[in-house]
Amino acid sequence: MPSHYLNLSTNGKIKVEYVWINVSGQTFQSKTRTLDFEPKTLSDVPMWTCVYDPVKETYLKPVGLYNDPFRLAPHKIVFCETLEKDMNPSFFNSRQRCNEVMEAAKDQHPWFGMEQEYTLLGADKHPLGWPKDGFPAPQVNAEGLAVYQMASGTGTVMGRKISECHYAACLYAGLSIAGTNAEELLSEWEYQIGPVEGIHLGDQVWMSRFLLYRVAEQFDVIVTFNPKIAAGDWSGAGCHCNFSTEKMRQPGGLKVILEACEKLSKAHKEHLAYYDAAQGKDNARRMIGRSTAPPLEECVVGIMNRTASIRVPLMVEQNGCGYLEDRRPAANCDPYLVTEAIVKTVCLGRKL
Ligand code: ADP
Ligand code: MN
Ligand code: MN
Ligand code: MN
Ligand code: MN
């Protein structure tokens, strides 16, 4: 919005952008409402409703309150879950089941950090900076070095403006964004949300995706979470899930971490159904065991190994405690489903 309008007085009114995951379970809808007061906590924000098909109406129940990085303070963004008339979750609400599982495991204080990868496309749906009629130079050069990952310089990175603006927007909103980096493909990026406890991780990852769509929109750029935009040796896009419980973070935690890896390996097939937007079919395209993607058929646990399915980071091994990294979730996963599955298997010993 031109700054002239951004600076106009709202005569004491507050704009609140209500955001919710739509019926697809993968993208968002949002609409704005004017309030006469500034909501300071979630319970200050009134419920609202929306129509999700010609005849169905659902409640929008506020579950997260953020500063609006587009309209600026005191305006707000409120993230909502969708409830039916009888106050049960709508069929496309995956949050409530996750929340129940997090409640059941709350004594173990599960923390998560998700590494969200994404690719930027021009308005023509072609990856930014890729030649119109082919591919850029291979992502690994003749010396075996990554060309684009964490690179700097014209021609080796594309879209840094968007990554930087998104980073600023997340911090302003109040999200726990841990960092950001250029990824293996030209125009592919990553940011991390975490560590965050329980249900809040899913809320924050979803909100960070909404902010990313909105930032990219200002640059006429499309964001895709497609886990594999080009076949063959080109890298896919993942959403590694770092996970710990209180015991894992305390001295001697490495033993608990290795036990958790074992439990996760045993339930490999079941977990894959929770780890992308197509009950495992998207990951079947991505997990080809090359280009730092984990294999599909088996669950490999590794220390320092960046093609493993589950990795124990080097510093965790050295400190004897910390967290594990489940590298299987795809970029288009539902973070509520991923964290629900991990807690069920590791903390509660429940079948998926
Ligand atoms: P990688 O080395 O795999 O690229 P990153 O640095 O990108 O890892 O991401 C690591 C993520 O793990 C961050 O989001 C960070 O907040 C999160 N994290 C750090 N400590 C913990 C912990 N104890 N439990 C869960 N997540 C954690
Ligand atoms: Mn990372
Ligand atoms: Mn990465
Ligand atoms: Mn990657
Ligand atoms: Mn990782």
C-alpha cells in the first residue's frame, strides 16, 4: 500500500485480518474486519464465520494473534481454526487432533523446529532465473561443490529480496523464525521456525507460509511448496522436522534420542502417510535417495549423514543430548500432521 494511505489515521479503529486454512487443507483464505478496540490477547478477538462452499458455513475460532507486518501496529493478523455449527472441528481442520495429542504429551514438553523449503516462480510459473527453454547449470559443479546453496552473487541466487522481506515480516509478526538460507536449487530458499513447543509449532509454520504468500505477492512472484519441481538429480524441497523432549535435552539425552529414532524407523511406512500433502505420493517423487533426499523404502538413521532419513546432528552427538532431525517430511506437509505423528510414535507409543 502506498505510504500515504498507510499513514492515514484510522480514527481509533483496528484492522484485523482473519486467516484460516481453507477446504483444500493446503492454502489459505482471509478477510478483514474493523474492530473498535485493539485486541491484546486471543480472547479479546471475537469469533467470526465464513462460507466454505455454496451451502456450508463454518466458525472461525481465533488460535493465534500476531502483529500485522503489512498494515503495521496496532493492526493485527489472527490465525483461526474452523469449527462446524456444533463446535466440532470441520473436516479440513487437522489442528484439533494434533492439539489433543500435544495435551496428552505435555508433561514431556515436546519441542519442534521445522526447516521450511520453498521455490519461487515467476508469474509465468517458471522458476525465477531458470532459462526459459531449459535448466540452469547443475547444482553441483565439477569440483563437487554446491553452486546455489547458501551462495551469494548475481546468477547464483535469485529472490533474496523475498527471503529477506519474509524474514523481517515473520519477526515483526512475532514468530519464532530461527534463520534463513538459500537452498540447493536456483530460486529455492529455506527458513526455520523453532524451537517451539507443542501445538504452537504447527500454528507458527502455517502463519509463516501465509506471510510468505503475501510477501511474494508484492513482487508478483509465486511461491510453490511442490516437493519436486524438476525430475532426476535436481533437489526436491523438504520440511525437516527437528524434535526433542525434555529428557532428550538433558544430560544423557542421547540414549533417549536413539531410542526415539528406533521407534520412528519401525513406523516408517505409517509416518510417510503423514509427511506430505498426498498421503505419501508426493514424497515418492522426492525421496529418490539422491541429491541429499532420504530413501523411500527404508528409514536410515545417521549421525552427520545428510542423506539419512533421521539424523542426529553432530553437536548433539558431541554434547550427549539435544534433538533429532526427521528429514522425511516434504515441503508441502501439514505441520499439524507431522508433529502429531512424531509425538504419537515417540511420546505416547500409539499406533498411527
Ligand atoms: P540443518 O543443520 O539441518 O540445516 P537448521 O539449522 O536449518 O538445521 O534447523 C534446525 C532447527 O532445529 C531450527 O529450527 C532450530 O530452532 C531447531 N532446534 C534447535 N534445538 C532444538 C531442540 N532442542 N528441539 C527441537 N528443535 C530444535
Ligand atoms: Mn536447514
Ligand atoms: Mn535445507
Ligand atoms: Mn534441501
Ligand atoms: Mn535439515
